[in-house]
Amino acid sequence: MNRKKFLQKTILGAVGVSTGAATLKANSSVEKTSTYDRLMHQVGFNHLPNKEVRTMRTVLHKAATRGHANHGWLDSHHSFSFANYRNPERMNFGVLRVLNDDIVSEGRGFGTHPHDNMEIISIPLEGDLEHKDSMGNVTVIRKGDVQVMSAGTGVYHSEYNKNQDQPVKFLQIWLFPNKRNVQPRYDQITLKNEHLKNQLFQVLSPNADDEGVWIHQNAWFHMGNLEAGFETSYQIKQSGNGLYAFVLDGDVTIAGQALSRRDGFGVWDTESIQIKADKDAKILLMEVPMQLN
């Protein structure tokens, strides 16, 4: 792929600011472009599996190297290229396209905007995030919740901080789906602390009858609150998948790499990955296909 083309495309324009509950309906002033087509066109061939060399491969994204944008009402760090942050070497990790670490000011948020053909996962870390969408869902997600929206044939939604006295912090994660133009759908779950203590608890999978929420992709997410000294291993569930670890808090060593708060670390071309908590730590593990469909 011609690298110059990466710099000629806008990955995602800034969306509007919402200061309250918005009526969700298609806005003719919003350019209707395909989320899937726009982002798929931009990804490169970095972090794809090497079919000839099976030695474990890794990529390290230290927290301080992420893209950063502070819009006043929104303070966001981007693990991968997003909006005005463009880095051809950090477009995606397999089908993992977006990992944004967002802080939204009191009473502010993302106005009504469209998506299609993208699996969108939101994980609140602090505060209350209110979601409304064109499927008729109106809900508030909080720390301990995991929300998923399959955009499919197209959906409009808004997200804003429900509180007027504290910010809301959350992760927004986008994955390319393995099926296009599906019926849009919404789901969420609430986790308990005992689910996460000293174990890797599955919060997302491709299977509707499995633990956690499900999506249209052969991906598995796990979360864990690990005490210092805890050790375990993660087994890759599907051949050709890689694992992207994101440290929410604390210090861990994954596959021999020391990691700290908000570091990201991708591992592929392996079947098993060793994990040790060097200090009390909270981690998110995202197993995803490395080959784009």
C-alpha cells in the first residue's frame, strides 16, 4: 500500500458536542460515509502474521507514545491512528482498529453521529456515560460495565457524560467485523469484583451463548484485577490470532516485557503467553484475528 495514501485520508472527523439528551434521528447535515470502508481503506499490512517464521513476534506501544488530543471538553489518547493523529506504523493490530482512552468533561459528550459495519465496545473506568441510539436504546453505563454495539447496516448514536459534577473516563474500542451489513444490535453486561480477582475473566467472545457480550468477529476479551506476584498464562483460542494487552493500572510483565499503566503490547505468532503481576494491576486482554478479511 502506498504510504502517502495514509496521510491523504482523514481517519475520523471530530463529532459534535452534546450538552444534553439529543433526539436521535438522521441528520442530513452529517455526511453519510461508511465507517467500515473509510477505516479499512486506511489500514496497512503492519502487524500481520508471518506465515514462514513462527517465532513469537511483538510490538510495544508505551503510554507516552500514544496520540493525544485535548479539545477542552474531551481529552483523548489514541493507541492507533485516529482523527488528527496519523501514524502509518500504528494503524491497527489485526482487526483491532481503534483503542481510545477518553475523558469527557461534566455534562459534555459526543453528539448524534452515524456508524456502520463496525463492532464498537465501550468500557467505563470512572463516572457515568449515557448512551442513546436509533435502535431505541437509552442507557447509562458505569465502571464494571461492558457495552457492545454492532453497527451493521447503520446506526446513529450519542454518548455524553450524565453528571454535571465529575468527568467520565472510558475506553472506546473498534474492531472490523467478520460479517458486513448485519442487523444492528446492542448489548451490555455488568461485572462483579469477584469475577476479576486474580483471574482472566472473559467479557467478550464470538458466541452468543458464551460468557460476556458477543460480537461479529472471532475475538475474545478478558479482564483481570491481579494482585502483586500473581502469575498465569493465556492460551490463544484461534490459530492466526494475536493478543493485544492494555494495562489499565499497575505493573505487569507479559511475554517477558515489563509494562506499566496505559502501556499497550501486542503479541502474535505464538500459542501461549506468560503473564505476571509485578505490582497490583488491572489489565485488558484483546485476542483478535491478525488477518483482515
